[in-house]
Amino acid sequence: MRREEIVKILESNETFNEVLNIIKHECHTHGTQFDDIPNSEFISGGAIANTIHYIFNKERFDRPIINDVDLFVFNFLDTYWGHNEVMIDSFIQSDLQRVVGDDYGQYFITNTGDSINMRTNERMGIINKVMLDVYSRKSRNVCEYYSELINNFDLNCCMAGLDRLNNKIVYTDDFVDFILNNKIEVTHLKFPLQTAYRMKKKCVELDTITTNFETEILLLKQATTFHGGNSFGEVWSEKIKRDYELFAENFEICDYHTRHQLDDDMRLKFYKSKKLPMLEVEVLYQKDLASLLGYDKNTLLSFWDLVFRGKYNDEVTHNLNKFINSMAESPHNSTCGLNGLFILKCLNTSKNYFNGEFKYEYLVRFWGFYNYLLKNGIQVDVFIVDNIKNQMKIISYFKKRFIKDNLFRSRYFNTVIDRIRYNKSMEFNLSSTDYSDKLAAFKFGVKNCWIGWNGYKLTHRFYGGRLGTLDF
């Protein structure tokens, strides 16, 4: 079956109704009341994804595998907490009995910068009701958060849900990949050990192709060398004992002291990966992969898509590998600590970043621009957009508007940014990866810049090369 055909089936009303009716029947069979559940409460995760998998594979299965039904309830709050480590630690302590990373990450930041915290859960028969606190900066339209939630699930085979307000299936591109290839892939790296066990269980339940199982396990082992997430509690201790072989082959316990003194005297256990093989890129740059990727787990996923999963066409793969290899000898590596793998960060923004017209020269130009921003103390994320062609347009706009006589108009640039941040909607546009939104924000800032520059001597800074030379 082609990808377009899968999408057509997922988008059809018939499929939505079939999935919903199966879930209703399963609840009623187990004596669980379903009809009184408000439509705004979002059913997603394993039950929905497994049912869809069954619909595409009826010749292989008699019925869908439904262990329980996860129901997510969104509670919008006025206070915006953002990245609050105290809150995260507090939640981990209060809900340790359920265990960090049992099924889904308990805390995450959405693409729009809102934070979602999984606060409590309760059982209602076969239904597992999960309460979510949403600290929203922009919207209280609950449907906008459905896709944000499933995009934070740790396996592609779980990334689907039912939007009962609009009578449609919500799914991700990764979930379409799963249906298309019948292979489970890791999509989130918060809790590597727990995800390893969940992946093994799902492979057996769904009878998937497992030729990629070892490389996905290697990905999870690599993730343990990054910061955070390498711990488990009492519940997971029991699960590990039931299948100790997977743990013994890939992980080992660390002698770290607990970070928390808990009222019930429970302790987190810490673990690390057993010895990892040296990857080609690590040999090339003479650095470990975590350092090369800036300890960014999302960029690690992008690296895996490129090197191990074959997600990109031959042209993109060839150009990216050529670029990464050539940058290993770049003098910029020693001057600003940057390496050729920086380009993979763009794939965190959009997996379609390299779709459309794509030339090797674009990468070289972006490299020069990226370095220039870093050297001038400018936040790079402000200029990253959704694809490489639009990236070239943004670079040209920056060069035209903020470079004069080969000098960076730093004071003018900072004033424009300040004007943008005074307007909430424009600030949101600036943080967007949409080219039109970002350009609109800059034009707003320029239009509302109150300082006249005629006859004013601009402040500027230079770094490296001959005076006035730009690399982009």
C-alpha cells in the first residue's frame, strides 16, 4: 500500500467511526461506561493506534490488542510555568509510585512554547484517565493540543488519537511510517530504558518487522549518554526483574546517590549504557556523539533518521553526508566550537526541511550565516525556518536589512528585536518557523523602529578574516 492510500484511509469518516465503535464496544464489554465521557476528552495512545493497526491488518489479526484505553483531559491554567525544574522534580517525587516514564513523558514543552504537565491519573475500569495541566500562552482551543500530545509519545506505533469534537483521527507522519513499513521506531528519548521495554513488548504484540530492533536499542543506549532520564523507580524494578535479559545485555546500574529524600523512603535507581561502539562520525571528529550534538536528544533522533533509518532521498543523504564530512576539517570548529552536525538541528524544526529544491551550496551558505550569528551573539533559533529554500530567503533578508558596507548594524538589529518583543502576536510570529510569519515580524520591527539612522555612525563588531568579509 502506498503512503497516499494510507493517509486517505486515516482521513476517512468510515475509519474514524470504525475505530470509535471498536473502542466503545471494548469499554462496554469490560463494564466501563463510555457514553458519558465528554467529547473534548482525548482518547489516544496504544488502544487507538493498535485498533488502526488492526484495521490495516485484518488478514493477520482476529481482533485489535487493547490492554486499556488512555483518556486525556486538558485543564488550562492562567499561570505559565515554562521550564521549571522545581515543578518537574516535585511531580516526579509525588508520582514516583506510578514511575517516571511508565507510558508517556509526564512533562513537555509544545512547539508553541506552552508547557503541559501530566498531573494525576485514575482508573475507571478499562479506561485510564489522565489529567493534564496546560500552561498556555496563546490558545485555549483544546484541539490544538491533541497533536502536541501525541508528538511527545515515545514510539511511532502509539502516535494516534480520536478527535471526537471534529470526528477525525489525529496522527503523525511517524505513525504513517509505522503503518507503511510495519516497523517500530523510537520517537522520544526522555526515558531510554523504559522505552526499550515498551518497544520490545509492542514488537511482540503487533507482530512487527524487527530488522531495525538492534539499531533502535543502540539509539536508546546512545541517549543515556545525554543529560537526564536515566533512572527508574520501584514499579519499573519489578518489570525489569520479569525480563532481566534485555537490561543485562544493554544497561547496568550506576552507584549514584539519590537526588531526592522521599517521605516513603523510596529511592530512584540510576543506570547507564554498557559500552557503545564507536560511530564513524565520532572517529571523524574525534568526539563522542553526545558532545557533537550538543547533548540535544532531538538532534540525536535527526541523526538516526539520516544515518540508520534512511528517511531521506539519495540526493539529500549524499549532500548532508558530504557536508558533515567536509566540515570536520573546517577551521570554524576551533574558533566557535561548531561542527557540521549543526545542520541536523534544523530537522528538529521540520522533518521536511530539505524537501523541494536543495543544493549543497545552500548548506555551505547556511554554515557561514550560522557562524556569523554566533560570533555576533545572536540567537540562531530566531532565524531558523521550515525549509532550506526559505532559509536562503531569510539569510538574504538579514544581509540586506542589517548589513551595511559589510558591517553588522548591531544596534539597529537589537532595536528591531525589542520592537517585535513589545507586541505579543509579533513575538509569537518571530518564534514561528513559518517563513511568512517570521518575515512579517521583522517587517513590523523595522517599521516601528523609532531611531533614525541618517548620518548616525553605527556600532559594529568584526571577527576573523579580512575586514568586511562575509561568508554568506
